[in-house]
Amino acid sequence: MRNVLLAGLVLAAASAHAAGFTLSSPTVKPGSTLTSAQVFNGFGCSGKNTSPALTWSGAPAGTKSFALTVYDPDAPTGSGWWHWVVYNIPASATELPEGAGGTDGKGLPAGAAQGRTDFGSAGFGGACPPKGDKPHRYIFTVHALKTDKIEVPADASAALVGFMLNANRLAKASFEARYGRK
């Protein structure tokens, strides 16, 4: 019983410590609808495919790097859709500028890498749900990690990167936006 209580206290302390960890965007407000700037250009969509500006603060002690993911759990795939995967973001970073998700990665901090999205390549892939489907949720998440670098192949899938993020995560902060097509 004592061990269960101790484990509960440790978990509560970790959760409370992570409670101040936040993610926000001057480009996309939580609960808002994505604009054409964040919509994919392809697959029948004609947006600008530009990643939004993102900023975070309050990372827990011991954070050695960050990762950022954008995920659509509503995609009709049975497993959702990964729109952006960035990892090995230095612990000194607190933001990504608008457009940082270009395929060349030039807008990312030194050392950061982009994983392969479900569009089949690295870089930000904007929203593009099927026509007539209900609006999809796009979950933007920053992960505080206890390692300087996750070791994955350059063409690693989002699932492999996600496995490494979960194994090394200290805390995460998220917000959600939506987008649908008629």
C-alpha cells in the first residue's frame, strides 16, 4: 500500500510540474478553424501548405530537447494521419516561426529534423480532409524530452518517431484546431 501511495505522489508531482507547460500560436488559436494558409496543396486541396508559428513555455526541469507533432485523429485510415513531425529541437528553443515546416527544414533550429509524414515526405503537410466529411481535429503537440536527441533513421515513419517520443517524454502540451471541406 505504501508503494502505491508513493507512486501516486510521484505521478501527481510530475503532472503538477508539467501543468505550466503550454503551447500556443499567434497564427492558429485553440478551437479555431484552420485557414487556407494551413491547408495542403494537393490531394484535391488548394491551400498554401504553410506551417503556423508556434511558441511554448514552462517546460519541466530536465528537458533536454523538444519535438513537435501535428496529428489528425479523424482521418479515415483507422490510424489517423500525421501532418508534421519535428524532433531533436534544442532545449534552448521556445518557438518555431511560421513556415518553418518547409521540406528544406531551413526554418528549423540547428540540429532539428523532420520525420516522414503520412503524405510520404518530411515537412509540414496541411489539412486536407475528404470532401463532405465532418470537420477534422488537428492536434498540435510539443513534447519535452529527457534526451538531447532521439536516434531514428532519416526516413523514419511517424509511428517510429512517436514510439521514441513516448519513451523519452517528460511532458507534453497541446491545442486543437479544426478544418472541413464541403
